[in-house]
Amino acid sequence: MRKKPTRESVTTIAPDGARHFLQPAIIFGPWWKARRAVAWLLIAFFAALPWIEIEGFPAVFLDIEHRHFHLFGTMLGLSEIWLLFFVITGWGFLIFATTALLGRIWCGWTCPQTVYLEHVFRVVDRLFEGDHVSRAKIDAQPWSEPSKLLRRGGRFIAYLFLCWAVAHIFLAYFISIPGLYPMITDAPLAHPAAFVAMAVATGVLFFNFWWFREQLCLIICPYGRLQSALIDDDSVIVGYDEKRGEPRGKPARDISTGDCVDCRRCVQVCPTGIDIRQGLQMECIACTACIDACDDVMTKLKRPTGLVRYASLRELDGGQTRLLRPRTVLYAALLVIGLIVATVAALRVQPAAFKLSRPPQTELYALSETSVANVFRAKIQNKDEIPRRFFISAQSAGTKVTVLNQSAGMVIAPLTELTLPLTLLVDRQDYRGEFNLILRLRSEDGAISLLQKAHFIGPDPRTLQK
Ligand code: SF4
Ligand code: SF4
């Protein structure tokens, strides 16, 4: 029997501490249909991205093996990984701003856990095991019951297949569809690392959707716990209109009751097993199922809908929701500033990288009869999908510097890196002591120009005149 929700304990833990599996009822209301449309759009987007090619690469391709990250036509190398800082903080501020305004809209509408659990795996549950009453009966049956073995076995296989498919799409983000194909067709031992990654991803997904389910939101996800800090009385949440609903009761028994007929339909449909009439709770993922359920009941009773609805605590208390508040303005401002900085930074990413260092265990300078020489080590990365010819030249204020072997430049293949020794020469007669200079890496077509500062080291010039 289902435990009655209270604010003091979690419904999914039985009094003896064992796990109590919820079997929420389904309500095909307008909010549920809207959420299903969003969920399928998101799933289609997730599945399509590795197939969409932009400039010869998948739209999102995190090529860890070669340390290249392709994002919608832009390629980032490891040296640009700092841009992730803006992505993560931008994401954080976006979540902060939307939570302050619209509560846990992320959880209810777009979180992959909700999207897949509610709109893929629960569909499989209903397909194999029927509605919530039938599923609860199957839960209670012993495994010796053939119909349980058949239905749950079928569901088990369907879950395994779906988790396997999702794991493959996930892997395609890291190895691309053409890279994934031989891994599917070849023997597992031909690609052991990919096979292990796929098996682990399938196993984790299966464990989560088959057994762990809403526990991820209740125990692991920190966002639910953060909501008390991010939400205030003006945040729009899924809430119960206590003023209108109470005192609750059956209409036939007591005509002086509020609009809540205590049918508990809102509790039956809740995927986290709470009673929304007990107020805002950490377990509420704002899935809107209780809105649809209650609206359905109200419509049948010919009463106005909206006893459970999207509203702020202030509105439910009779006041008016304020959208413009210090926290919403602050979060939105931080988000906009972050977006501007990230856009400017991303636009400044060059399709090549140029690094300079001193090779280890070499003399700082070398003297010949005619010149002073310094040897550097140059690392050049061509991040483009076409081969490029590069030249390196030196500029200094007042001292003529020659870069050896640079008249023909060097051709670097697409998406590769070249490390080469770079010898700089200064004629003895021009040498006036140590100096700073700039080395310029230039592509043949002039599209790329990267600078590196360097310091030319040499002896005291007076010693050369002796
Ligand atoms: S569904 Fe509506 S009427 Fe029924 S118990 Fe919930 S709040 Fe009350
Ligand atoms: S209380 Fe309502 S909105 Fe919150 S999780 Fe339960 S059904 Fe979804």
C-alpha cells in the first residue's frame, strides 16, 4: 500500500527503511501534452546533432582522442578550453535567473532525467504493465507468477535496448557516427575502450531508469536543495490555492467545504510521491501533472480550473507577483555580461595557435665568428580543415634579427600540430646586448597573424669587441 505523503518523510522510503516504488497514474492533460512536445523535440535534437554536418564535422563533436572540440562549425583546441568557464557560468546564471522567475521549470520541462523517465521509460511501463493499478499489482505479485515474468521481462528487454541506443548516441558525440559504425559492426575486442564505455553508459542508464528513478532528483541532484536559496515569494511555482481549496472535503457530505474535494488525484499522479497541498516541497520537480489532474477534476465538477496552478506564493496568498526584483535583475545582468564576454572571446579564437619556449638542456645562446644565435622551440597548430603555409618572422626595435630557414615557410596539414626548432641570428656587429623581440606567425594568405614575445639572450656586447 502506498504510504501517505507527509512533509516529514519521503514517500519512496517505507517505514522499515525499504525502498517503496512509486507507480504514478498518468494524466493526459494540456500541460502534459505540451511537455511531451518539448521532450520529443529535445530528444530529436540530441539524437540528430551527431548526424548534422557543419563544415565537414558533426555539429557537436568532442574529439577527445585528438583534443579537438567541434561546436557548430567552430573548432576549439585544448588551449581554448578556458571558454568552457563562460559556458558553465553562463549556464549557472541562466538556471539562477529562470529559477528565480519560474521556479523549477528546468526540472519539469527540460532536465534529461525527467524527459527520458516521463516521456520514454514510463511509456514503456504502460505498454508492458498497464496503468498504475495494474503496475502496483504486478509489483506485489511473486516472481513465480508467469504473467509477471512475461510483462516485466518484456519491459526489461525494452529498457535494455533503449539504454543501449541512448548510450550509442551519447558515444557518437565523442567518436562521431562514422567512427561509431565500425565499433558496432566489429567484434567488441577490436575496440575494447569504446566497448567498455558503451557498456558502462548502458549500465548506468539502466540502473537509473529501471531502479533509481525519482531518487536521482530527491537524493543526488543538488538543484532541488538549492531551490530554497534561489526561489522567493515571487517565483512562479506549481502551487495549491489553499485559500480557495480549504477546508477540503467531499461536496456531497459537506457543502461548506472549499473547492478541494480531497479526491487525491493530484497525489496519485505525482512522480515524486508528494502532496502538493502541503505546500512547496524540495521533492516537487514542477512537472505540472498535479495541475492537469486537478483541472480535470474541477472541469468534471463544473468548477473553475486553477486550484493547483502556476502561481507565486505571493499570488496564492492574495497578492501580486513581482517579476522585477533585485535578484532577477542581478541574475539577468550577470547572464547578459557573461554572454557578451563569451561571444567576444569566441569571436577572437584564431584558427591557429602559436607557442614559444626554450628547448630544455640547450645553451642560452651560441656564438660564431659572425653572429650570436638563440634557439627556441615553436609549436604551431593548424586548427583549420585545410592545409596552410605559415611563415615566422622577427621584429625588434633597432636590432636586425634573422629567422633561419623561414624563406619558404612550412606547410601544416589540417588539424595537426608541428613542433620545430627556431634559430634566431643577430650579426655580431649589430648586437648591442640582450633585447626583447616579437615573433610573428603569419599564414600565406594573410588571414592569420599571431604574435609571441621573446627575449634574445647574449653575452655582454663589450666582450665581443675584444
Ligand atoms: S486533485 Fe484537486 S481536488 Fe483533488 S485532492 Fe488534489 S487539489 Fe484537491
Ligand atoms: S507536486 Fe505536482 S508538480 Fe510537483 S512533482 Fe508532484 S505532480 Fe509534479
